Amino acid sequence: MSKERRRHTQVAVIGAGIAGLGAAIQLKRRGLDSFTVYEKGGDLGGTWRDNTYPGAGCDIPSHLYSYSFAPYRDSDVRYPRQREILAYLHRCAADGGLAPHLRFGTEIAELRYDDETGRWLLRTTDGEEHTADVVVTAVGQLSLPKYPALEGAEEFAGTAFHTARWDHDHDLTGRDVAVIGTGSSAAQVIPEIAPLVRKLYVYQRSANWVLPKPGERFHPLMAAVLRRVPGAHRAYRSLLFRRSEAVLLPALRRSRISGLLRMMAGRHLKSQVTDPELRAKLTPDSAIGCKRIVLAADYYPALARDNVEVVTDPIERVTEKGIQTRDGTHRETDTIVYATGFRTTEFLAPLKVTGRDGQDLHETWRDGAQAHLGIHVPRFPNLFLMYGPNTNLGHNSVTLTLEAQAGYIAQCVELLAEREERSVLDVGQEALEAWQRQVDDGSRRTVWTDSCTNWFKTEGGALTNNWPHPTTLYQRLTARPDPTVLRLVPAGRPLHP
């Protein structure tokens, strides 16, 4: 395609989920109006558009799972369901005036930095080409479904699908169903479908610690306070934040609080599962917090139903009519539901990204993704990552880091826009290495580095996803661009390594 036919935008935001929308709103709030949000789907929402399985919802209270500049203040609902979160994101986009900037059905397949012009070339899966001075990737960590490598899976004659790609045309009533996986998605979907199916087989590789989840709706007295007392919503959000920082982060650092949480989880299991054999299957052998803690009030009762069997023997193969485990048992089933999570450590995949001097980003990250502040990668100028490496929160709401990133990136774009000549921002390798040391030092203090498998780290053991320090520290570090770390030079001019 000729350069004349390429569409140009000052800022290209890739992804219209909660991260990309937050970045777009912050750009608007600073008067930066030349941006385009490219979304591969037919609507906004990201993971909350895609995950429509029965029971889909958030285990973070709605008051905290929202941006402070666009508060979600329901006086009745404590924990939002998928449809409520999606409606919130639609409201954010409408209130932020984002409609003219959203381009749906446009999947970016490749990003390539042009050393001569200092601009990014964006190529779509349809072959269209666009250019941008700045690129913000907001494709998420929970966007690519992960399917286990099971022998014979392609031979299965029944219906199989991932929770993130739920087949709503397939009625589960009276069927023999297998759910593979016992993480957060499984804990939400199993209670919903167990009463419908004839037989439900739950294949568990390792047990998760489960804590009781409070009711989805507030007590009438609390609801009345939220409706009538000025400042109550803000105070409640602040309470949620401070409690998470004071309780969950120390627990993940093996403090005495972790023992209390383990005791609470053990009591929850004992109170809801009376069968000693099933209870033994559901008792984890890892430290609490090493795997993501599940919050659920109805998960254990669903597993204890007469028509549900928890299978802990490893799967040997999938057959035409069911699943065979290593002990030789074959369980016939007509539906397989993969509740097996996402390809979380494959940051930006399948997007191809080429930086300065033809440097391939995924080759740079072959031993595990790293980015300064989770945002900058050396030799990839004017590329800003949202929800990048080590910015997920295991102890608080991820919207807190996303909001910090959105504000930081908007400031960087504003800084570039104020320059008389077009410029680029980059960060040096030494800054990345210093940042990574800070992340690694904090990670070693947490239970995430234990031997359990979790979605926070690569198969090689690199902890690439979670932020191991207080959320307030990350917010301080991203409060404004640091001129002692970032390098600002005219576009097209060589940058020193």
C-alpha cells in the first residue's frame, strides 16, 4: 500500500477493554483528541465482552473494580456480574465521548517501527496499513484462551468449547458434561450448570484454596447508608483498598495473616463438604496464595452434589465418546468445557512487534517478558504497554494499576505533543535492569515463587505477571514521567543504546 493511502493518527490504542478505554478517556481529559482505538471485536469490553459463561462475574467489589475518575457506585450490588461490568464500560465510553475514536472489527496483526521517520506502521489482518506517532497496547493478559495439550482431543465427537468462548446454542440440560479445570472460571460456572446436567465430571489437576465470598448484594442497612450518606461510596472504596493492602499483601508475603487465611479456608471447606474423601481431594497441598485464591460461597456445595464427581487422576487421553484417565477409567461425556484459563505469559501475542533496527519483541522476551514500569521496553520508542509485565495485582484491584498507567501514558503523550519538533520517548537497558531487580527482589518474598503451578509465571519459572509490592508504590512510580530515566529525542534521530 502506498504511503499516501495510509491512515495516520497521533496515538493508536490497540484494544477497547477496560485498559484501552481508560487510556482513551485520559487522553481526552488532557485535550489530546488525535487518537484511534482499534478493536478486533465487534464491540468494546475486552474480556467482559468475551466471557459470557453462566455465572461470569468479578470477585473484586464493584466499588473497587472501577476507575476513580468514572466511579461505579451501585448501592445494592456488591459484586458485579459480567453484564453489569460491560454496561459500566459502555457508560465510560459514552460519557468520555469515545464513539468517534472507536474502530471495531479491526485486528492489528503487526507493529513495525520506522527508524527513518520515527513512526509506527500498523498492519491489520485484512492487509490495511496505518501509521501512528505513538502506540498504546491494551490487549490484556486474559484474552487468549488456553487449551491443554490433550491426546485425542480432535477425535472427540461431542461438543467442546472454552469458557471464554461459551456456546450458548448448546443446551446442557440432561447432558453428561466434563469441566476441565478448577480455577476461578470453573468455580463460577460449575454451580450454575450442575443442577442442569445429568452428570458432571470435574477434572482437577490441583486443588485451590477457596475463601467464602460475601453475598453479591449489600445488606439493606448498608445499601441504605450508601444511598443516603454523602461520601459513603468514596469511604467504602477507600476501606476496600486499605483492607486489601493491609491484609492480602502481607499474606502473600508469608506473614501470620497467611495462617489465618488458611484457617478460614479450611473451616470453609469443612463446613461445606462433609464427605471426608471429597474433602481430601479438595484440600490444597500448596501455600495459600501461591495459586490464585478462589472466592466462592456455592462452589463446594456444587461439587458435593450427587450428580457431580471430582476426578483427580490425570487425564491420559480424550476419546471419541469421553475422557480416559491414567488409572484406565473411561467416563463417557457428550460435552467438554475447558475452564483452563488463558495464555497469560505470552504478552502481546499473536501481535508481531518490531522495534529499532529490526528488533523482534517476542525474541527479546524469549526468557520472559520484562518492561520498565510494565510500560516501556528499550529500543521500542513511543510504544507504551498497558497491563504489561508485572502489573497484575494479586492482592488488590487491577484497575488501580491500569488507572495509574493511563494517566502516566497520557502525560507522556502530552509531553511529546508540546515539543516543537516531533519526538520519541525511549528508555535505556540500565533502567529496565534496575526496575527488574526491584521486581525480582519483591517477588522472592512472596509465595508465588513456590513450586506450585500458577498463571503468574512462565514454564521456566519466571514470574512475569504480578506486582509484588504495595499498590501505592506503583502509583507513586507512575505519577509522572521521570526525566532522569526517559530519553526524549527528535523523531528519526538515532538513539544511543
